[in-house]
Amino acid sequence: MATTTSLLLPNLFKPQNPNPKNHPAPCYSHPRFTCSSVTAQSQLARNHLLTLISDQDRGIKTQTDPLKRASIVDAIEAMADLGAGSVTTGDSLSGTWRLLWTTEKEQLFIIDKAHLFGTRAGDVLQVIDVRNRTLNNVITFPPDGVFFVRSGIEIASPQRVNFRFTSAVLRGKNWEIPLPPFGQGWFETVYLDDDLRLAKDIRGDYLVVDRALYSWKE
């Protein structure tokens, strides 16, 4: 994903500002959670995790701080223990999920280096529809750019989802470039409540996402 995108971005996203870093960075605040499904114990664990990741720029800063990474992973694993035995692949998995933190190097490369291509990364999303068995991985480049990968999914277990990429699209304001599908794998949602989801995947990467306040559509 990173290889394909990094090759195409330089030619397709032209600077609208001579210094793209002057654009205000997207704000990633955490809403106050009051979901009845959240126990007091998980609330404390979640607050601890969100505090740990709050200044990590979606994981970019964590890449050079192994101690911080270990602390965050420990916090995720503690919440996974709280979610052990729960079913996280039902309808509640569906929705538009916004990236808060990850260890996935490809996504972090695009987020960190987008300014070199005359743009900046906005929201990074996972859009899941359990009933229709679809998953879109989305990286937005405000105001008009977006790169997304479509996938089909299968529910493999109470917490595991298998996926297979089916197509990819790089889109600007007045153009669109289809890209060939590539790859397959799985992810496990190890913790899920109304607003927060934690996942681990086939490569050992971690993902922390919250439910976006909007629904992303192609």
C-alpha cells in the first residue's frame, strides 16, 4: 500500500499552498465516553490508553520511542484481557472508524511524508459493513484527495475477520485512477464498545480507532 501510494502521490497531488506545512494539522481529540456498555474497570483502562497515545501523532512519534510503544502495547493488551471472550464481529463492528494510533509503518509513512507530495493527510479511516461483507481502508488528503482500498471480508471467529483486497482507487477533485487489488489477511478486534475499537492483525500491528462522527461514502 505504501509503495503504490508513494509512487503516485508526487505526480497527482499538486501543492495548493507553497508551504503545505502551514495548513493547520487535523485535530484528534477524544470525546467524553458515557456508554452504558463501558464498565468502570474498562473506563479506567481506556482513559489510561487514550492518555498514552494523545501526544503520539497517530503513532509517528512512537516509532522512535520504544519505551512508549511498549507502554501503549501493554495498555492495549490489558484492554484485550477485558474484552476476552466477547463477540466483536457482529453488527456493532460496522461503521466509520477513525485512526487514533497505529504501529502500521505504511500508513504512518503516508501520514508523515504527505507534505513532500504537496498535500497533507487528513482522517485515516476503516469503513466496515458486516452485513454486506465489505471493508474500505481510507486515507484522505484534504480538500479533495483520497486513497482507498476496497476489500471483501468474512467472519472467521467471534473476534477475527478475514479480508481480501479487491480494488484500490486514488482520487482527486476531477480525476480517478484505479489500481489493481493486492493482498489478504486478517485482523482481530480485541476490544470493542460503542465508541472505541482496538485491533491486532496478521502482521502483529496494533490499531486504535474511535467511531467517527460522520459516515464516509465513496
